[in-house]
Amino acid sequence: MAATVVRYLRSVGAATAAEPVEFLPRPDLRAVRDDERAPVDPGEFRRVLGAFASGVTVITAEDAAGPTGFACQSFASLSLDPPLVALMVARTSTTWPRIARAGVFCVNVLGADQGALCRGFAVSGADKFAGVGYDGAPVTGAPRLVGVAAWVDCRIHAVHTGGDHLIVVGRVEALGAASDAPPLLFHQGRFGTFTP
């Protein structure tokens, strides 16, 4: 598994040793050739897919430079046997190479009152952990944020290319949830909550 992550990091030109992580340029990827049909308008793509409500997570890890993380709404369960989850991260992410180097991560499922926490982890270049309480997830030690609705402690199982994103598969090592904690939802560009 570690060799796979190192091969991936080398293929995208990311640092694989204790050297600074460089910003990855936005890839110029297309699903169709220039002589084929026109691609879907990005604005329309976002508008239509924004109709799909999703939960909100913060993906965290810790490397030699300290804790790191990013807000992620592209997260799903993948397999029960073996227990796998999947998340999607932009190939241009400056946080992902640090998580890939760690080889482990914690999925922190945010609760209804944690919109500000999500916004803090969605900002690039800031100290995202300033004032944020956390402890180590029980198996991997990845940062588990205080007060989340649920958490999933994972090891990186596989990484696949998916257009301008990466599809990261994590093998679940441990997990837990707060009883009856309402989730934070994201729908049409806004946060909301679930009402039965």
C-alpha cells in the first residue's frame, strides 16, 4: 500500500521525502476529444448536482509538519467486506500530498452545529487547527475532531484517477458515532440540517 502511494506521488511530481510539498498545477483534463460533443457547462454541472444533498466531512491526518485536513462533501461508504470508504479530492489539493505521505486519515462527519468548523477547513493556507480540539483516532492516530457526529479511522487502501479529482479508498480500522447527533448537510451551496 505504501509503495502504491509513493508511486502515485512520484507520478504527479509531489515530494516523496521530507522536502517541501509543491503546489500541483490544475490538470487540463477532458472526458471528450475536441472533435466530439461539447463538454457540459461547468456552471450548469454545479447547479444541477447541487440539487443532491450531501453530508459534510473533514478529512484529517498528521505528518512530520503537524496536523492537516480539508473539508470534503464527496465521501461515501464503499464496501462492507472488507470495510472500505471512498472520498474524492481535487488533484490540485495541497493538503492531499501530506495525507498521502501519512498513509492514514480520519473522516470526521460534521454535526448540524459545525458549519463554522467546515468553513475553517475549506480555506487554503490558514492554520486550520487553530482553536480546534482533537485527539488521536484509536488505531492510526490521525486527528479525530472533538464534537463530531461520527468518525472513521482509515488506512489508505488505493488511489485512482477520476478526471480532475482523485478517488481515495480507505480501509476502515475503527469507527464511532454520537447517538442521535443530527448531521450537517450541504445543499445548493448552503448548509442545513435533517428533519425527519
